[in-house]
Amino acid sequence: MKSMLFILVAQLHAGGIQTVGAYPSLEQCRDALEVAATNVAAHYTCEATRVQGTWLRKDSRYVMARD
């Protein structure tokens, strides 16, 4: 089974990309984006990716952003 996962990604002004969080819905990612956007040290976006199988919230620590 494939499902969508929404990842909040920070593009740091100092260089580099960092995964901030992973969310099961776009609405949750956008809510987190509004909070994160108060930090002006980075530019934040919500990116969608497909995942295979079941996904649990605790699995988000294993999600990484790639260039």
C-alpha cells in the first residue's frame, strides 16, 4: 500500500537542507509551516513524498531530506 507523507523542509540561509518534521496530512504540515516560518534563519516548505506500507508518527525520525 502506498500513501502520501508531507515533510516540512528547512532550507537554511547558511547552506544545507534539514528535515523539520513529517506529517500525514498537508493541513498539518501547513500548520507547522506557519509556526516554523517565524524563524527567519531558514526558508520552509512542505514537500510531498510517497511511502510504501504503513507509516507511524514515530517513524518520522528516520525521514531525511535530500538535495
